Amino acid sequence: MAITILAIESSCDDTSAAIVREGVVLSNVLASQEVHRDYGGVVPEIASRAHQIHIVPVVDQALRKAGIRPDEVHAVAFTKGPGLIGSLLVGVSFAKAFALSLDIPLIEVHHLQAHVLAHFAEDPKPSFPFLCLTVSGGHTQIQIVRDYLDMEVIGRTIDDAAGEAFDKTGKMLNLEYPAGPVIDRLAAQGAARFEFPEPQIPGLDFSFSGLKTSILYFLKKQVQESPEFIEQNLCDICASVQARIVSILMKKLLLAARTTGIKDIALAGGVAANSGLRMALDQEGKRQGWNTYIPRLEYCTDNAAMIGIAGYYKFQKGDFSTQEAAPVARWEP
Ligand code: KG4
Ligand code: ZN
């Protein structure tokens, strides 16, 4: 039997469904919610309502694209958390109803574990054990990945996530939400000539709140002296902020590689789409003799394919959920 899984992701503002057969992605459909741009961030209530509108057509399209009938699906994998509870609730309820109607099992998936397993969507795949720097809008952590479902978090942010640092800087600069991709694009045309301080956090943990404050005070002071400062220096400010965020991430990744002796190094999560970070990993990898792995953009940002891959490995272990399954906003893996 070729195990066929319908996967649902709805933890934040993207509704996604995928069909994964024997660990191979047959379809991966995504509906993004543009509406949050007007508010400068995700509005949970609006996100939840938009998921309700998108979920049925997105699942329908995922089945059609894969050429799979509903009765050919063996299990439904869904994101249980962490995430926005109202958003998760839509995906979990849909998954439960779909599974109940076909009398097939449910598989609950941890969103961050799934980001790591996005590496198994395509070749080249990392070999175990590897280190994964998972950087998204809500999380920043380094995991030792010993097996598909055996991961240990060895470093995490003590305050903001790296994606938040991008998005909050964007708000200060009056950029569109999410600001990560915008800053990335503008940074490519600028020079990192403004120096922002590096946090002094011991060990493998991260901190981004001090950086956020220093950017705010820097901009306030410069704008007081010259009201046109931001408009005139936008690309250089973006390049400087991006360079500092990337250097904070790379410093800890280097330390993690040194302390564990692991040379297979991977990036995951939405911020892994950042060209500065991708380039920095590539260059450091060449210097250190690492094998580096970065998923294609489609598999870095939120997507259901990664949920389906996690679901596939859980299916093999017989790790099923029940109709009692409920979403969780926070979830330590
Ligand atoms: O993993 P993801 O899609 O959703 C969460 O689970 O949070 O990550 C979204 C985050 C946002 O903060 C967004 O600004 C950031 O990823 N992001 C980027 C880039 N593309 C997305 N940050 C920097 N550079 C990018 N190119
Ligand atoms: Zn994510």
C-alpha cells in the first residue's frame, strides 16, 4: 500500500493543503491572506475567518492536482500547534471531519518539527544527525536532529523571533507586512554601513529585543536631526539591520556546530528564505567544510507539504491521534 496522506496547515495566516504519497509531495496548495497587510501584522480573528473561507477550496485543489480521490487518502495529518488558536482550530476541525467521514486515522503534527522535515521534500536530503536553524515569524531555535521524529532544541530565543525582528523593523520603516521579504529586497541595493549592537547572550540562546530597541532609538535620533533620513537611507538601513540579524544567527550556529562536532547544517522556516542568510550559510559552510541544506522557498515558508512529510513518518510509527484532538497555542516538542 502506498501510504497517501492529506495534510492541513493553518497555524498562522496561510491556509495550505498537500497530498504526500510515501513521503513524496504530489501537491502543495497555498492560499495566503493579503488582508493583514493593511493592519501591519496578522489579526487573529480575521485570519481565522479567512481560513474558514479558504480551507475547502484549498483541499479540493490539492486533491485534484495530485489526481487523488478522497477515498484514496489513508490518513489526515494536521498542525496541532504551536500557532494562533483560532487559526489552528479551523484546520483541526476540518481534519477531524474529513477523517471521521472516511473512517481514517488522524495524525497531529508539531509545526516546528514539520519545518525541519521540509528538508525531506526534495533531494539532497541531510543525513542524521544534523543541526537545523529554524527561523520563522514566531520561533528561532537550533535543533539537533537525530532522526525524523527525534529532535532536541539546544538553543532558542529568549524574547523575539528573528522574523519578528524583520517585521518590527519594517513597521518602524513604514514597510508593508510581512517586512522580511521587503527588507531582503531593499538590502540588496544598500550597504551595511550602520552598526547595530550585538546582544551578549551566553550559550546557544538568541535575543532580538535589544536590537529592536537600538534600531528604534537610532531612527528617532537620526530623524530628529534630519526628517528625510529614512527615505534617503532606506536601502542602507535595511542592509545594516539584515546584516546584524544574520550575524547573530550565524554566530550561534557556528558555536552549535563547534560544540556538537556536527557538520551537516540546515536552515528551515520563513526567514530561511532570506538571501543574506542563505549566502552567509553557504560561505561559512565552505570555510568550515560543512554540508549545508536550504529548502526551496516554497518549503521554507508555511506549507502543508512539510506537515504531510511529518505525518508520513508518524504514520509509519503508528503514532495516531483521536477525534478528541485539540489545537494548542504553545507546545514544547
Ligand atoms: O515560517 P513562516 O512562513 O511563518 C511562521 O511560522 O512564522 O515565517 C514567516 C516569517 C515572517 O516574519 C517573514 O517576515 C519572514 O518569515 N520572511 C523573511 C523572508 N521571507 C519571509 N524574512 C527575511 N527575509 C525573507 N526573504
Ligand atoms: Zn512556520
